[in-house]
Amino acid sequence: MSNTAPVDWLMHMNNARYLTHMDFGRWCFVLQSGLYQAARSRGGGVLLGAASIRFRRELRPFQAFTLRSKLLTWDKKNLYIEQRFIGSNGFVHAIAFCQMPVLGVSLAELLPHASGGASVDPARPPKPSPDLSKWLAG
């Protein structure tokens, strides 16, 4: 839920607050999936390398929302996550892409955790969406 601290002068949730929520959402993603434990037990880690957010409509103080984090694809060194701020009516208020480098451990060893336990072929990542492809092309 959006709260009153911090809000901007237009009474919207402050842009920095979105990034804070995204950080907590990524922590929940890596902890709940077992990705954090799998990386740490092998002497590695998963970090935030880059993030970009697109704001579609403001979140007002005390407005309920859900933050959803989803693995989209990967390359040899990075996981690419989408995070969405979804209002109680289902409207997507903001969408973010995050690059999460995997350090000190093989990405292939961690993919079953990142993908929710599904069997995946590290050499065959899902094709990025057009929006993610544009972001990756930078």
C-alpha cells in the first residue's frame, strides 16, 4: 500500500519510493525462489546491475497495489526481471525492467531456482519481448 511518506508535491507516491518497493520485491523474489540461498551456498550472489521504470499512472497515498516480479529471460551472465505495480482494479501503474548479474557461480546452476523450479535449458532463454529488446539495445 502506498503511504504518505514520501509523496511529492502533487500527492503522488514519490518516484524514489517505487525503486524502494522494487528493491524489496526483488529480495522477496530471490529469497522465496531459493535463488539467494542457492547462489550463496555456491559462493556467489545476485545483484542489481540496472533498472528502468516507466510510469503510467500515479499511485496516491493509501492506494493499495501489488508488486509482481517475474523472470523474463537471461543471457550468459544476467537474469532479466520485470516488475509491475498493479492497482486493486488490475491497472498497471508502472512497469520496470531489471538486469540482475549473477556473480561467482554459474547461471545455469541457478536457473531452476529463478524459474520457479521449472526445467529450463540455459542455452535456450525465452525470446525477450519487444519492449525488453529495446531496453537491452539501450
